[in-house]
Amino acid sequence: VMFIKQISVFIENRHGRLTEFTKLLGKNDIDLIALSIADTTNFGILRAIVSDNDKALKISRDAGFTANLTEVLAVAVPDVPGLDGVLQLLSDNDIFIEYLYSFVRRVGNDAIIIFRVDQPERCAQLLKDNGIRILEQNEIA
């Protein structure tokens, strides 16, 4: 199955901490391809697709960040009001979306949406069976 890797990093909600992380990536020549940040009172969770997962994970941990890699699905969705079709398909098949975020880059005329779901293998097969394109790591990096 075509899962891609995403790095998740816990970042304290304090002035300059996000900048420290992005500078760390930059000085190590790691490209930040997609990014989502969800915050709580004391910390944020940064989720990112980067050009070198293993290196990003190592340097993040070495710099004192709590970080891990998770598998997500990168789905090409026609760049028209059409996301609801994918969402309806998952809903109709009892697949729960833990979170999703959009991606700035495009593949042809399609927008890219990153999904984290409760049943990734089943979800990937369902999407493929319904003609929805799932991207591989090399297609987005």
C-alpha cells in the first residue's frame, strides 16, 4: 500500500520555538513540503511532509524536540469542489478521519490532501477501487 511518511513534532507554545524548528530543518537542507499545526494551551503538534524523514527525525530529537514518524495517505483530489465525494465515500464505509490537511503543491490539475484514518489499509484499497489516486513518497517529495 502506498503510504507516505509524516513527521509529527511537539512544540511548546512559546515565542520563537517554531522558528527554532524551521531553522533546524533549513540549515540541514531539509525541504518542508507540507505543514499543519494544531495547538493546545501549552503546546502545538506540527505535522509535516519533508524531503528527508529519517534525517528530520534524528536532528529534531537531537535538538530536544519530541518527534515521531507516522504513515499517512496522500490523495489526489480534483481541484474543483470535489473533496466531499472522497469524504462521503469514507463516511459511507465507516472509515474515521483522525485528521486531514491540504497540500500546497499539485499533481497535474489535482490538489493533494493528506489523510490520517483509523483503517489505513482498508481506506487505501477503497480509494483505489473507486478510481481515486493515492500518491507515493517520491511523487510528493
